[in-house]
Amino acid sequence: KSDFINFISDQEWKSIEPVSSWFGPSSFLMSSMSALFQLSMWIRHCHGYLTETVGIPVWGSYAIFALATLFSGLILGLVSEALMSSWPH
């Protein structure tokens, strides 16, 4: 605590280089990282729900997430292919 107070009172913070806008809290990169962390917490919550409340075994929950990953990849691939094939050359 005293180090922090000295840091402020001695104005040592003026000598620190500011964070670039690319790594700022409101940048696209940090917003994307935040979204990924929120997604991982949601997946963890779903896994807990499936195993504890519904009673699905752990391997069953993993299988559901694996199938969901494969299915979403298939859909994204089909959509991207449809968009690219209709894109003017």
C-alpha cells in the first residue's frame, strides 16, 4: 500500500510510457479477448449444467461439445463458400 501511495505522491507515474491504443482496454484486440474469455466461461457453465444437473457423463458432455464444434465449422464453411462463390470476380 505504501509503495502505491509513494508512486502517486512522488509522481513516478509520469515516467511510465502509456499503453499503445492497440492494447488499450477498449481496442478491438482486447474486446475480442474478453469475448473469448466470456465464451469459455459460458462453455464451462454449460458443461457443469450437463454433468451435474442433467446427469450426462463427462465424456458425453465432451462429445456434445465436439459435435457442436464440428457442426458450427461445417455451417461456417458452407456459408463462407456460398459467399465467396457469389462474390463478383
